[in-house]
Amino acid sequence: MGNRAAPAISGATLARCRAAARAFEAALERRRLEAELLELQRRRLVNELSTEVVHDLRNVLTGVIGYCVLLHARLPDDRRARRYLQLFEMLAASGAALSRQLLDAAHDGDGRVEITDPNALVRDVSALTEHATPKRIDVVLELEDALPDVRGEPSMLRQRTDQPRAQRR
């Protein structure tokens, strides 16, 4: 069992091996491109569906806000009822802003940023969530008057402001 010489490979065999390797590489590249195409098609479908859902949601919320305006004009001087209506309108406006944010994200957003008073954000979130706070708990806001304005998308800032409260539940 001494040293054996490696069998000689003919030029034709070598050419067939190279052709098979190229075919294998081409098949791998084709599969990679097919997977990439499927992912792009999936994203486009999700984008289209989310756009349709957001448009439908915005239509509903626009109607809700419109009816809130009409109710304000016809509601008797009942402070409690007016406060509930105001909160309902704020929730609908917040939902409309969130749907606008989702639509922007679905279309890679335009990066709209507004300057917002942080105290106003905290007061808005507190007003929107006060109905969920048990009556035996008094929520007292101690806000700093000299806080600088913050830059950001208002509905996103409201969402971030409410996160600690939502995580405690």
C-alpha cells in the first residue's frame, strides 16, 4: 500500500466539474434573489394593507370628531357630560394622529417634527387616563414651569409619556 498517484482528470471532466459548480452557484443566486423578491412582495402587501386599514380608521375617527363638534353645540350645560365629550374628542384626535403616524411610517414618513410643551403633553395624557384611575387615588401633577419645549411627533411623544403608566398596569 505504498504511495499511489492521484488519478488523472481529463480536461473534459474538469470542464464538466467547473460547469456544474457554476450551475450550482447560479442556482444559489437564483434562490437568494427569489427569497429577496418574496420578501419585497410581502412588504409591499403589508404596506398596502396597512395603508387601507389606516385610511379606514381615519375615516371613522374623522366622523367621530365631527359628531363631537356637533354634540358640543347641542349639549346642555352639564359640566360632566361636556368633560366626557371633551375627553372623547381628545381620544379620537389622538387616534387620528396615531393613524397619521402609521401612514407616514408605511410610506417611510416625512419626518415631521413639531415643537411641543412637555407640560401640555403630561396634562393631556393625565386627562385622557383619569377615567382609568381608581376614585380613591388622587393624581396630583407637579409640573415645572420653566421646562424647555421638546421636538418630536406629538402622538409619539404622548405615547412615550403614557408608557410608564401603561407598564404599571
